[in-house]
Amino acid sequence: MDHAAEAHRTDLMTITSFVLNEQSKYPEACGDFTILLNHIVLGCKFVCSTVSKAGLAKVFGLAGEMNVQGEKQKKLDVLSNEVFIKALISSGRTCILVSEKDEEATFVEPSKRGRYIVVFDPLDGSSNIDSGVSVGTIFGIYMVKDKENPTLDDVLRPGSNMVAAGYCMYGSSCTLVLSTGNGVNGFTLDPSLGEFILTHPNIRIPNRGKIYSVNEGNAENWDIQTNMYVGLCKFNMGKSFRYIGSLVADVHRTLLYGGIFLYPAEKKSPNGKLRVLYEVFPMSYLVEQAGGQSFTGKKRALDVVPEKIHERSPVFLGSYDDVEEIKRLFKATYDRATSDSSSSIPRWFGGSV
């Protein structure tokens, strides 16, 4: 890249201009969706600013509260949640909000009600914030069936019903990745302008990648298929191991460079750990829009119909061909792996030595 030339570009596309251009393709659009996205962007800017000076503002540390997941909340968790709740309600375009930090869904009062539902994790990976690891906001957007009578049934729908999804990563730069159902685009915040600029147009994930990403510290609790696949990655496919431990950062790398991200079920968590509505669905939506796949071990991730707003699921997402390989492992019958012949299967394939 010619950085000198880039520094003098005058054809910069802001996220607002981009969304307005997309809106112009649909004559029936009334601008509600654009207004909603602008308020999400505003929330992201606020959180980005707060994260960047968290140490100086003394918002590191615990807030003395537990979230609905039974995890100790950090001060930034609470602050980020309040910012997004207020930003989304003040947009006048939402009717139901589902946050990772709140046990119950928030139903917007009728006078401020709109036709969109937003599910979000205001600060994913916040346990890493003190050590400077990238964290982020994840969101997905549904359209309500009847804004005068919104119910949880409007939320508990497959991820394929989402109209948009995205995340904002707060790290060495602030990057917002968005899909409105027509591909994936990435925007980077220019601090001097206070604007998100289109820097990654039409992101396409490679069909196959050289990286696998999983928390191998839990390997002894995995199912046999995951153990087999990771063993193949290490000893047969020559893939490199990368794992940050922040969902936004790990998925962002996977989108750009390809490969596969795995968060399988475990003996201690047979239903997985990632939350369906505001983690699995938005990331799966983005990966599919970029040409990849997302799989739960049983079905396409976006086909899951959640029964609770904080339901969890395993997920395997990334490059199309890489996910296809682990899908084949799950579809296969492993009778020999559970029979007496398992003694001949290497330990990392789930057998005994």
C-alpha cells in the first residue's frame, strides 16, 4: 500500500455515506434503519473513547455486581451497557433490546418505540481489558412483526431472520465490521475526523485458511470429533495455532485471513458457552455473508431456533472448506471409535493408548 498516497486521499467514504448509498437502492426505505445504525455507531465511538482511557479514568476493576451469566462485571461492562441501552432507545427506532448484561429483555415504552430489535453484547472480552487485549461490541438486528405488540417470540427466531449484524473492535485501532445482508464491509475510526472510514470494502474470507483457533486448554473435555479435527490441524494439515481469547479479535482475524474458529461443547458445558442471540448469530451472519460457513455440530448455526434469550451453543465458523471438513467428521459414524478398537486410536483422537 502506498501510505503517502493514502494519506492524501479525498474520496473517503464514511459509514454514514455508505449506509445512505445502500438506502438509496431501496426506494421504499424511510431512513429508520439508517438512523438506528447511526446511534449504534455513536455508542461504539463512546465506548472506544472510554476503553482507550480506561486506566486514566479509573474504570478498570470490578463494579461489585454479577451479570446474568454469573460472571463478575467490570466497571466498563456496566458503563458500556448503559451507553448502548440509552443510545438505542433514544434512536426512537427500537422496540426490544436484549443485552448480555441484563437478565431480562428491555421493552421500549410505546412513545419511543420503533420496528427494530437489537441483540448485543456491549463489551465482549472485557475480562481481558486490564491486559490491553482487544475487546469489542457485537450486535444483531431483527425487524419486529408488529411494533405495537412486540413479544419475545419476535426475538426467539433463527439468525437467518436478522436484517443486519456487526461488531466493533477496540484495539490498536477501532474497527467496525458490518453486514446489512449484501456482503461485509469494514470501517476504521479516524480519530482526527471522528468518523468511521471505509477501509475494508467487500470482505471475502478465503475458501481455506492456514490458522485454527480454539482454547486447547479444554481439550480433555471436548467431543471426539473436535479432538480429531484439531489433531488433523496440528499433525496432518500443517495449520498454525492462534488464539486470543476475545471472540471479536479471533473472528476478525479469521474473516481477514481465513481458517477456522472453534468453540465446541465440553463435558462441563454440553450446550457450549457462547450465547446464541448476540454472539453466535451475529458472527455467523458475518462469516456467511463473507463466503464462509458456521456450524454448531448439528446444523447450520443460523438455523438454530433459540428457546431462551441467553441460550448457548457450540460453534465452528470460518473458511468454507475448513468448516466443511469438520462437518464431515460430525456427520460420519464413529462406531469404531467407541468400540474395542478405540485402543488403537491416538489419545488426541479421543481414544486410549
